[in-house]
Amino acid sequence: MPFQIEAEETLREAILRTRNERLDKAIAALQGKPQPSAEAIHDARREFKRLRSLVRLVRGSMDKPVRVREDQALGNVGRALAQSRDAAALLETVEKVFGTLMPEDRKSRRISAEGQKLLQQVREELRDHAERGLDPLEMKATVKLLRDMKRRVWLPSSTAPEDWSVTVGKGLWRTYRQGRELFAVSNSVGLLNASDELWHESRKRAKTLGYQLRFLRKIWPGTLNAIAEQLEELSERLGEDHDLALIRLRLTQVALPETNFEQFSAARLNLIRTIDRRRRRLQNEALRRSRLVYLEQPRRFLKRMHCYWDCWRSQQTRAPTPSPVQPANSALV
């Protein structure tokens, strides 16, 4: 089933059903033979992010030790699989910005010979990381952890009626507030003063909010899907920005040859300037979208989401009324 609550489910049922489905998908992705593909690893990491967003959404109804344990466990397994996938993503970004470095590539022809050599060195390092296989023992331990997680209790048993504010309201409010505050800092200090860490944290909070709204999308599909799409676009901009920041760092760490040192130094400076210009455009676009997403005060946003929930739930519990029988010639009346 999709990553969303369904009409016939309580919040508790939807959370536990979704958790088990996402864990099953992640386990299946990591059990490819002889080794899971890069795409399978990417799929598994996406499921981990969805699960972490779910843990943070239901923070109000989870015992704190349980929430901290599950959040940290999902973060750790995601990072354990990150190296090869992140290197592959950086390779894609290098080609997107600078081309394939082949003679027929128009983007690459604009780069000096020295610049192409520097980029080629960065590409070879990234390709080496991307092609490294995952440790089979570490993969086995990850699958075991996911299976154990499926057996663990997330939510304490309760016979009380479901409470939006306790079950998901607190977590949704916190995620929205954190993202809004981070983008407010970027707005106040300006693009040139915002750190790479600030942009990266802003992206992670936007990604989490997007997953949480997609889980709740059924309660008001048009509006919540539209917000989630804006968050996805925002996250993609900042995802590329983060990749470019890492590529920039790798370029600064490349040792320049003593021969033609000045030419190589100038070529590296030109590459860094190209990266910086592109990053400014991406950051500007992300900030523009963030002003649309985070327009409301957190409490006002939560109140609106709560109203959507109440309307949706009232429609589920309301008995259908039979249509009145019209006379045969009613169209003529």
C-alpha cells in the first residue's frame, strides 16, 4: 500500500501497518544477490528516511527511550549504506554541471585542459568509492536490525479514543517549526553567510515534513499534495547544492602539480566560481519556495491541519444519506 493513511484505518493502525510495509521493502531491497544494486540501496535508504519521518511524526505517542532508539537506529543504518550511493550521486552532479569530459560534450569543451584534468581526478576518486562493494557482514547485520525493529513495540497499547494532537499533532508541529526557523536564519544572514551545514539541515527538515504530509495526504489531498510537491522541489534544489558543496571541497583538496602550477590554480578557481554561481541560484530558488511552504506560524499551520483532519474524519463517520427519488418528469418541472 502507499505511504499514507487510509480511510478505514485509525492513526495507530496506519502507523504500524506503514512501519511494517516500509521495513519489508527495505529488507527486500537489501537482499539482492550477489549484492544489492546501487538503485536497491537508494530505495532502502529512502525507506529509512520515510520511517524516521514517521517516528518523528508520532513523537507525542511514543515513549522517549523508544523514539530515540528507533530514530538513532534508522539513522545509523542509513549512514552505513551512504558511501557508495553518495559517490554515485556526486558523479551524476559532476556530469550535470560540467559534462562528461568527452570531446563531443559542449559543456566540457568550455573547460580548460587543466580544469578537465582536475575534474577527471575527482571523478576517478568518486568512481572508486561508488564501485566499492558493501561488507556482507555489515549488510547481514543491517537486515537483522530491521527484522528486530519490526518485532519491537512502537506505540504503547491504549483503549482511549485516538487524539490527533497527541498522536501526530505534536510531531508535525515540531517538524514544521524546526524547518521554518532554519530557513528564517538563512533569510536573515543572507546567502553568502549561510553555512553548508545550515543548508543541509534545512533540506533534511523539509524532506521530513514532505514525508509526513504525504503520509497524511488523504485528509485533504489537493492542498497537502501541493505542499509536499513544493517541499520535494525545495529538497531537490538543496540536495544538488549539498552535492556541489562536497564537489567543491574535493576540488580544493586536489594536489596541484608543480609544473604549470599557476595554470592549474587558475583552472581550479574557475571551476569553483562556476560551482558557487550555481549554488547561489539553487539556494535562491530554495528560499523562494520555502517562503510559500513556511508562510504560516507553526500553531496556525497545525490548527489548519487539525481542521482538515476533523473534516475528513467526520466524513468517514457520517452515514450516507439516500438520494431523494425524483419523479419521472422532474426534468420538466
